[in-house]
Amino acid sequence: MRFEGRAHVYGRDVDTDVIIPARYLNTSDPAELAKHCLEDLDAGFVSKVEAGDILVAAENFGCGSSREHAPIAIKHAGISAIIAKSFARIFYRNAINTGLPILESEEAVDGISDGDVVAVDASTGTITNVTTGAVFHTQPFPPMIQDIIEKGGLIAAVREKVGS
Amino acid sequence: MSRPMTITEKIFAAHAGLAEVQPGQLVGAKLDIVLANDVTAPIAIREFGRVGVDKVWDNTRIALVPDHYTPNKDIKSAEQAKIMRDFAHAQGITHYYEIGCMGVEHALLPEQGVVGPGDLIIGADSHTCTYGALGAFATGVGSTDVAAAMATGESWFKVPSSIKFNVTGQLAPWVSPKDVILHIIGMIGVDGALYQAMEFTGDVFDCMDMDGRMTVCNMAIEAGAKSGIIAVDDITRAYLEGRAERTWTEYHSDPDAVYTQVYEIDAATIVPTVAFPHLPSNTRAAADARDVKIDQVVIGSCTNGRIEDMRVAAGVLKGHKVADGVRLIILPATQDIWRQCMHEGLMDVFLDAGAAVSTPTCGPCLGGHMGILAAGERAVATTNRNFVGRMGDPTSEVYLSSPAVAAATAVAGHIALPDDLS
């Protein structure tokens, strides 16, 4: 799983209410949700994001609500992976379960500027800032979580389990 | 002899079928209750359809509560609620609550005896951690986790480490459970307990009623925690009497259980507290915030919509009128609380003061309906989050407080303490 795109860099505590405001939660249509992704944090985000781009943020990304609409909106807005110093735990789980690659790395976040081209290899946890040439390594997922990711998300993993 | 364990570790060991577990260990565990609401259930139902089973694992252990955008706020919300209703009927879900018996989920399920001590509970709502007040491990998850759990009755977890908050002494007058948890969040920050369990001990919690304990555990998520928990005692048992649907198991932390950190907090240092925009950790003494003029006050939610909260609000409002230009919206969290408010005469106090009293709904807390803020407006709310745009326009502001401070604020027109009212 290798992705490359431009980095969109934000600060700490990016909460689920700014990722997808509740006024749009009366639908679960991914395309509709994607139209309003990060609207209350950066009104221009949706118009500037391109397929494959990478979201970069500081600590506690995705804090707040359990709404899975948040990773869905980000994924369908075109973001291929998120790099943060840390993730709020429900968002972390939701991202794994829905197949949105996430990587935790303080060094990478500090070493990426808005607009840099960044390459991510989610299977090895390697992050490369193509613009500056810097390379960062993150902790790999534990095997139980790696298994969910490799099977294509939680539902695929459970489908295999109940089918056997 | 197994290793000493916290209450949280003991619940995980029991549900994973292991003699012992330790923090960081990944386990598959059996669930007692699985919960979703009208926002999160539709996605869970869609994903459940992809699992490849026809029936849910146990139709008596799934709770579906239409509380967020209900009574339906618009056509799209009505469609979402209908997806859940149709699924509940098709699957014979026993704990589906239609409008008329519905309440705000985290007030409703404890009140109805659906959740109890020793349970392992997941809910597709971040404030599921509320049930820790009953000595359960309960945590918020996403819709996909609920979909898998509805199919299998199990989920995967990383056993959390625990932080102990030992609050001793006596709370001053007008210092409430909400002030205790806001104080703690202000102290440790919105990710101060990230991935961990917050265990609350000390005589402040020993004397606290169940409504207050639920307020405290409810906001554990606002410190990034996986759960909040308070051990079972006689207050818990009295609450469960005649209410609990199932027999329960009581777990207590071993005296030598290991905590990543122990905070000793003197209750006398806690004052009536307000969290300023735009983080629950941005706390200040209410006494230092009197210059904040407000347009709206909301008293309700899964944090502070229970009968004790209603009683405190009515006690402050009695004999007073809401200030000119201020809108006071009160939302008793369940039908039973609503009825109790009526029987105790609290409704008269609310109406005499000039408050609007709503049917139970999460409504304004998450900017859904029933009290949305216009650009630049400010609200004091007894709810749990004050993020940008949480209650309406992105330029509006939410200040979090206790019911007492919220009620006094509605009368004064600016942030105020009950003793400020003449």
C-alpha cells in the first residue's frame, strides 16, 4: 500500500465536529459527506484537495464523536492516508475498520510542511518527504490489527470468520 | 495467585475467558450490550448486511435508540430513523425505543436497567463511557465495530492501562459533579487520558449519587479516555434495585493494582467551572467569567439531563425570570425524568421562569436541532463539547457548565453563579 500526494498540514485536536459538522449527519452517503469535509476548519479544503493527497496533523487527531462519517468523509474527499503525532482512540479504530491508512509519527509531522509532496508506504510504515528527501519510520501495527487491514477491513475479517 | 488487577482489567479478563490480562494486551472479548443510535446505526446496519449472516447474534442484547435527530428533524433524518426502525422490527430487537418511550441513550439505558455492573459494553456513540458509573466497562466505537458485534457478540480490544483520580474532602456548595470532571479535564487536557481508563475513587465519589457519577464518567471521553469507571457500592446497589434486567457481577480493583498515574485531588480546590470555547479543557472559574454575555442556555443532554440536574436547575430558577434576550431550553433526558419533573412541580418552575421545555432529544448538544445558534451567538450549555460549530454556526460559541451555573446564567444574562441572584 503506497500512496503519494501533497500534504495538507493542520494543528492539534482536529475534532470530528470540524471534520464533518453534525449539520450534515442526517445522511450517511459518502459522496455527500465528502463535500463538507473539514469545512469548519478550512473552508477551502475540499476545493484544493486532490485524489491521493495526504493529511498531516499534530496530536489527538479525530477527537470527539464516534461518528464513522469522519473517516468516511476524509477518505471520499480523496485523502489516501493520515499522518499525525497521535490519534483519538475511536477515530483510530474507525480508520482501521474502514480501511483508511493512518500513521503515527511525531518526527514526520514536524518534518512536513503544507504543500510538500509526501510518499507513504503503509505496509512498512515508511514516510518519505519527497520535497525535502527526509525519510521517517513508524511503528508497525500489531499482528491482530495488521490482519484486519490485510483482509480489507473489519467486516471482511468478520465475514471470513463467520463463514468458516 | 494472578497478578493484581484493576477493575477494568478484571472485566476484560472475565469477558476474554482469561485468568488475567495486562495493559496493552490485545484480546477478543464477549459483549453484554451493543448500542447504536439514529446517526450511527444506519451505517452499522449497512455494514452488517455485508457480513453474511441473516440474524443478529442476540436480539435481546442490542439497544437501538433514536435520540439524535428525533423526533425527526427533516426528511433525511426521517429516512435514517426509518432504516433503524425497520431493522429493529425485522430483527426483533427487544431494546428498540420508539418516540414516546425514547430518551437520550446514556440516560435511558441505565434508568431502564439495561446496563449493569461488570458488563462489557460497546456503543456507536462516544459517550457510551457513561455506564462506567455503574461499575461496567463501556466504551464508544464506530458503526463498523457495532456491525461486527451485532453479528458475533464479540469485539477486539487493547486492554487499557488505568489512571486513578482520587478526589477527597468535601465539595463546596454549588460545586457539582460536572465541576469535578471539568476540573480534571482542565488539569490533564483533552488527550490527558488518551487510550486509558479513568478510575474515580475517594470520598467525593463515595458520597456522589448515581446521576452525578454518570455525569463524571460521561465526560471521560473528553479527556481522550477509553472509559471512566467507579466501583460498585451501596449507592449503586440501591439504584439497581428493582431496575436491573440481569444479575450483575461486582469487580473491585486490587489494593496493589498498577496505575500509570495517581492524581490526588483535594475537593476544596474545585470551584464552579466553565469550559470556554473551543475545547472542554479550556476551563476557568465561573466567578472569573461574569463578563461573558450569552444568548442561549441549554440544560440537558447525556451529561446533565437527569432528574438531579433538573432539580438543581429548578432550585436556582425558582422565583426568577430568564433575562430579556436570553433563550432557555431545558431537555429532560427521558420520559420518566420528564414525568418526574412534572410530579415534583419542576415544570411549573421552568415555565414560570420562561423556559422552553423539550421532549427528550440530543438535539442542540451536537447542533442537530431544537436550539441551533446563529453566527456570533453564545450559549452556556450543560452538555459535553464546545468545539467550533458544535451547536450551530462555526462562529458561534459554547461554554460548558453545571446545571446550577447554567440556570443562574439564564437569569443573569451573563455567566453567573447561583449566589449572584438576589
